[in-house]
Amino acid sequence: MLQNNPELRNLIDQLWNKFWSGGISNPLTAIEQITYLLFMKRLDDLDQKRKADAEFTGEAYVSKFSGTWIPPEHQGKNDAGSYAIDKDTLRWSYFKRMPAGEMLTHVQTKVFPFLKDMNGAESNFTHHMQNAVFIIPKSSLMVEAVKTIDEIFELMENESAEKGQAFQDIQGDVYEYLLSEIATAGKNGQFRTPRHIIKLMVELVQPQLGHKIADPACGTGGFLLGAYQYIVTQLAMKAGAKNVKPDEDGFVRSSVAASLTEKVQATLDSSLIGYDIDSTMVRLGLMNLMMHGIDEPQIDYKDTLSKGYDEEAKYDIIMANPPFTGSIDRGDISERLQISTTKTELLFVENIYRILRKGGTAAVIIPQGVLFGTGRAFVSLRRLLVESCDLKAVITMPSGVFKPYAGVSTAILIFTKIWGVDDKVSKPGTDHVWFFGMKDDGYSLDDKRIKKEGSGDLQHIVASFHSREPKTDSDRKLQYFFVPREEIEDKDFDLSFGSYNEDIYEEIEYEDPKEIIENLLETEIGVMKEAELEKIQSGIVRELLDLRGMIK
């Protein structure tokens, strides 16, 4: 979070203002152009660091900027060699030193086309970058943007060194802050998920190397990145990494620069799958993951609720914060989805159940209305979770968690798929459901979301979840407790925390009304006596003053 770093926030605000005054007033267009520049900068920095690490360890490393590059329109032609460009001239550190006019032309005609093509014609990244355009209109804006981004990265490096926070986490905070400035945030129900909530959910499901991990509404890829960083941290710790310290929210995350073999890196790259229906978000998600060291992210453009999406029983882990748009056109909904509704918050959860493998686990953010809605579709979904899954946990969150985007009250569902879509359920998959009522996520619950001391309930949730036990977690006066399936069934599968929590009310003893009246009368008489005394005293003082005047 950048609330406690005003200098960094001010630089980001300056960058926004420069784009606005430079003629790019559409916030989504601005964030896309800024992301391209951040990507260029980070790509160069990562390449330089990997090159230095390889020289230190003696390992082989092929730089993305070694050799020459031929623009796609000339590739395969007889005279292609005459159009070859030295890749080293396409680095950020090279073109930032060029004169203003030359820099803009160089980036427009060489650097940006190279970025779009650098992963090869068959690359998913290249495919989604085909329609991307670099539209910074003025050389002065280009120079100012490059200068400001250099300053931002320098501050991020200092912040990382001084506070011990991983650089990629600070960069993620910067990127989230940039995204929060988009005026269209919240459009179609899309809200950025706070990074500490992502880390919480990852800690609860604990993805492992080799798991197929998906987000069917991935936006900028936050959950995929969270899973990647968790797995890399676990690998680093198993390899004996030292000085791995908890971050400001109490979560342990090591640097992505931790040594990974080519096999492990390839496994990770192929394990993280994301889909989104917004082509701009797909590009932003691809670049976000690549800036964090994932060379070939698997993010694609697809409506996972539509008839064109046919994946089923494929993933080991699913984490998602699907959009809550209210409803979609019934004619567009996949025929595989059986719950009769057009509400996306219900359809996404059913779809997540369908694409989980048996034994696969999901962590999904939903609006709290899903927990207690009385409509047939609401009850059907909750029945599905209780009977066909092991519904492990329902964690309710305070309404301020998604501010400044929205004040909606949300909850996290954790469930493991037990029965398949076509299985005849012989017995319910859930024996008990664990409830936790989060009150504090470690940040203020207003629009400013200022970091507070400690991690709030976050670490308490993680520890309590992994040590939960139905026999001992039975006191419903506490913040967490188990409820047996039979009781939930009796309440029409109601999953709201308040339906089972037994609040403790402090008994207050009130005085007898007669005594209260008598006390009030005594007080009033006392006030009147004081006023009368003051009046008498005032009269005596006046008489004494008059007497003194006569003597004189």
C-alpha cells in the first residue's frame, strides 16, 4: 500500500497529470500507455539483473536484447538483413538518453513493434498485442514520462532497501494505485482485489508446483501473480533461502529473482491460466505477469460464462473475484450451467465448481447477498456447494474492504469439489462449515484505506483456518466456529455469519424512573439556588461600588 509513501504517490499523480495535459484524457487509454512504458523499463531492468545473476553463478543466460531483430514485415524476405536492428538499442537504458524528437520516433517505430513481436509469432502475448498501439502524441510528453518513471523506479528501489519489502510487491502496489485512478473502475462490476486479500486467499488454498491454477475473470492477473509468488516463496524456503521476512501484512514472500531451473520456470508458466472478456485487461494482465518474471503468461480473451467456453473438470486451484454485474443476457449463457438465473455472481460460482477437478479447491469472493438470498437460484447454488463440495469456510469481510471502488459487503468461500457434475450424490460432501467474521483487515475501512499497525485479522484467519477442528471450534460467541451441515440444511442452506453467531450483549442496569426524576429535580434546584446566589452576590457588589463612589 502507498498510503504511507506520499512521495511515491505524488510522482504517480504527476505522471497521470502529464498524460492528461499531454492530450491523453481517457483514463483507460492513459493506463495502457503508461503500462507499455513501465513494461519497457521493467523488461530492461529484469534482463540486466538476470544477466548479472548468471555471470555471478556461472549459469548460461540469453538476453532478450542480444543479437538483432528484423521487423515482421521484412522477415523472410531476401533483403531482410538490411532491415536488421541491434536489439541493444531497443533497451530503455539506451533510448532514454536520446534527444526528445528522436526518442519518440525510435520508440514508436522500433521499440514498441519489437515488444509486440519479441515472444515470436506463436506467442499468446504477441497474439493479444497485435491490435495494441503506441499513441503518445508529443515528444515532450515522452521525455517527461520517461523521466518520471525512472524517478518512480528509483523510489521503489529505495523503499525496498529501507523497509525490506520485496521490490515486486512495491511495484504491484504502484500498479494497483495506477489502476485505482481509472475513472471507469467498477464498470461491469470489476473491482481490483486488494493485494493483502489476494495473499490471504492464497495462504488458505496453498497452491503447489504442478497444480493447474486458474482465474476465469482474471482482470490484470492479481490472483495468478499471487499464486506464482507463493509457490516461488515455498521453493526458495525449501532451498534454504535466508532473510525471508514477513511483509507489512504478516505474509512471507521472497523475491521472484530466486533461482529457478528452466524446468520449474516452464512448469510455472504453463500452470497459470487466466481469462477475461476485456481485451485491454488481457493485455494489462499479460504485461503485469511478465513484469514479475513470468515469461509466457497464459491469459486469454474469453467469456467463461458463454456457450463458447467448454472447459470442464480441469483445474486443481481456482481463485477469483468475479464481476458482480447483476445479470447478463440469458441467450449468451452456457447450456452447461444448470442454475436458472442471469445473475453473474451465482453463475460464476457454479462455473468454477464445474471447471474444478474432483479434489480441486476454490477460493472465491462473492457479495454477501449470495449467502442468504431466498430466491430459488440462491438456494440452489448453496445446496450445490454443501452437497457436491466440501464447503470448508465462509469468511465474511467488512464493507470497506473494496473502497474506494465500492462499499459492498463481501465474503470468501473456500470449497473443495467432491462430486462431479454427472455423479449421483450419495451423501453430502460437507460435514461442517467453518465461519469466520472478519472485523479488521489491517487497513482503515474508509476511502483512504490507510495501513494500521499490525495485520488485523489476516494472520488470525490463516492460523485458525489451518488448525480448525469441529470438536473444539464450537463456541459461537467467538469470531470463528463450526456449524454442522444438518443445521445449515434446516435453515434453507443459509450461510450468513449472523445466522449462527451468538453475539454477547453487555447487560446494562438502568435506574428506577422515579429516582432519575428526583435526581433531575435536585440538579435543577441546585442550579436555581446557584443562580439566585449569584444574583444576590451581584447586588451586594453593586451596593459596595456605589458606597465607594460616595466616599470618594
